[in-house]
Amino acid sequence: MTNDFIEQSLEIFKKFNSNKLFYQDLPSYDQLVTADAFKISADDFEIIRKNGPLLQNWVKEQKHLFREMFKSKKLAWLKEKLIDDTSKETLSYYEKLLDQPDKYTQILRADLSSLPYGCHEPQFRWAGFPYILLIPQIYEEVVNSSKSPNRDISFFIQKTIDEFCREKNESAIYLSPQKYMRANYNTIKILRRTLLISVPTLNEKNFAIKKGKLVHKETGLTIKLIFRHQISLATLIETTFGRKLIELYLDNNLHFEPDLDILNDLKLGMALVSDERTRSFFSDDSRRLFLKTAIAEKNMHSFNSVFNTQFNNYSDFIEKTTRSTRRYVYKYGGMDMHMSHGAREVYRLDDSENHCRRILNKNSRLWIIQQMDSTRYKFRFLKGDYTQKNTCEIVEDSNFSARFEVFYYLDGDSVEPITLIANLVNNHWKSRFKTSNQIDGEGSVVTPICIRK
């Protein structure tokens, strides 16, 4: 059995490597391999399944709140926090988009730090399609894991494409960062009627608007759908070309996945469910989905309300807490793509007082403070130089934090989990890649989730 584990783990490494599924831009970050799937109980999976419709209902509750935000003076504070550019023209775009008939993103990723609850972030603009598609496939080929709830996510993405791209000359575009173009190409090519485009090339040099349609100049194809995981609504509104795309969307001549909606670009919604100024818009079921989260404010008003504390300000909070009691994560909750994407502005507060003062005084209107989940998991993996079998050894006594990625497909009133991935990290899931002495350097194990027999 031990030899089988080593052989299967090394085979998984080879397949990961050939498909460019490694974080090669982070040389100090080790991606570890294992032949084990992460196993959960059938009862936990049933709760995960039931959480899907609850997440969809939370989305509807947010939509209602944001619409009311433009009508109610009592919610003027929320509009001021959400929207940096409050010019009349910019606000009119947000109002027009909120007035659109309800549209919903079709694939939603919920990130959980423990199962079956413990959602620390819902991801509408999720990325990493090659990982999501290939990891379950590779494990199935090598290990033949049974009781897997995972389904081919490309089927559901293709279903979305086919819904909007019906004519021969119509196409979708999948936006990719330049550095991931090669990895994305290997998987995007399996999708019909889809062009892989690097983010910077989405401009008037490469695209034209003709007779109310977006046309890709090089191919002459009419673009009907944009997978916008790498651009935010706020980014589109900032540029003339982006606003033209929004106008096409408002005229129903262009579609986006995820949909052009404020809530799809925010982390704030996790705090709004519990904040005393907005909690009446949300159900208790919505509150149970997420780790406790508060809006970060210097007067600690929201934090005190959510966590039942009595701090006067940030200094009071820091002085009356210690590293061991300051178990919170501080993260940007707004729509600025440069700050919100890829965990760029996510920090732990269980650090020195000077570190906390510096972090809490960052200049921005929209930050949130979230309860830190300290749940850890033992998990077996292979350590060593994966190109030299004789250097490899099995590590059994690991102590991982987790980010469980649950992908839901939303189809009308039907919501179902379609892919479940475990990302087990050798430090806390929001550690900013700090060095750990538990393993030689920082590392994570990425593996599919299966149901225990």
C-alpha cells in the first residue's frame, strides 16, 4: 500500500506538471502531491448540497438591499462605502444595472475553512479553470477514486456558452492573465465557440462595436459572452470602452459571466448579514452560512455589534487584546480589482501590535474583519524531489489549514454542487505565504473531495 501511494502520487505529479498545474511564479511555495482524496461523510455532503439554495437566497437578499440603497436615506452610508466614484454619470450606471431584471451568475464558488459550514468567502469571479477541470480528472485516471461527487465542470461552462452563442459566427471569450495563458489554453480549447484572450487585449485595438455588436477584429466573430473573472464592474466603468461594453449589456447584446452586478465583485455581503443596520434584509439561514464578519470602522461600531464586544476604537482593540485573542482576518471588501483579487489585501491580526496598527490604518473605505477559523486537518502527502523517487518520503502527521472550494451550478431555481476541491495549506488559509517550520517552506496539497464509503 505504501509503495502504491508513492507511485500514484508521482504519477499525479507528472500529470500536474505536463498540464502546467503548478504555481511556478511562486518559487518559495511548494505544491505538494498526494494520492489521497479528501474524504467527507455523506451527512456533510448533504448539508453542502442544502447550502446551495441558501447561498442563492442570500444573493437575492443582497440584490434587494442594494436596490433599496439607492432609494433610502437610511442606507446612504452604504452607498458611500461601496462606490468610490460618486459622479452622477457613474452612479447612473450602477442604478441602471440594479434596475435590470434579475440575472444570476451560473457558477458560484463557496470557499470554506471548515466543513460543512464555515464559508469565509463566496467567489463569483472565480479563476483557475484548468485546476477545477483537470484535478478531479487526473485523480480519477490515476487512483480511480469511487464515491466522487465531482462532475465535469466543462459541461456546465459549455452549457452557459451554448445558451448565448447560438449562431455559427458567435463566440464567447475567456479572459486570462498573460502568465496563465499557456495553462488556460490546454483546457479552454476543449470548449466550443470560445476564444482565449489575455486581459490587456480587451480594448478597441482588438475589438470593434458594429451595429450594436461586439466584434473580434482578428477573427470577425461576434462576441456574445465574456467570462469576466479577471475584470470587475468598477474596472469596466472606469474606461470609455468598458462603458460601451456595459451599454451593449444593457441592450441585451452582450452577456457576462458572472453577471454585471455589484454583489459579484464584493466581499462586503458577508458582513451585511450581521450588521445591525442591514441584518433585517437577511435571514438567519444566511447568517449561518458565513464565519462571523463585521465592517471595519474606526469606532468599532459594527465589530462590537457582531462580536458582542465593547471597544472604543482600533487602539483600544489592540491594547486590550493579545496575539492569542486577536484571531481575526482583515481584508479589503470593495470593488477595486487591484485590491480584491488573489488575496492581495488580506491580513492576519494575530501579530504584533505595530503590525496591527499599520494594517488597520490602511487607506480605504471598505474593509471587513472576519473571525479566524483555527480548524486543522491531518492529511497524508508525499515530500521530496518528485523527479527523484529515492528522495521521496510519506508524511503522515501534517497539520493543515484548509480552503474547501465548493462549486455550485445555478440553473433557475435549481442549485447543485458540481465540483469539490480541497486546498490544504501548511499555514493558515490567509497567511500571506509566510514561512513555516512544519514543512520545508510553505506548501499546499490540492486534491478532490470524495464521499467516505
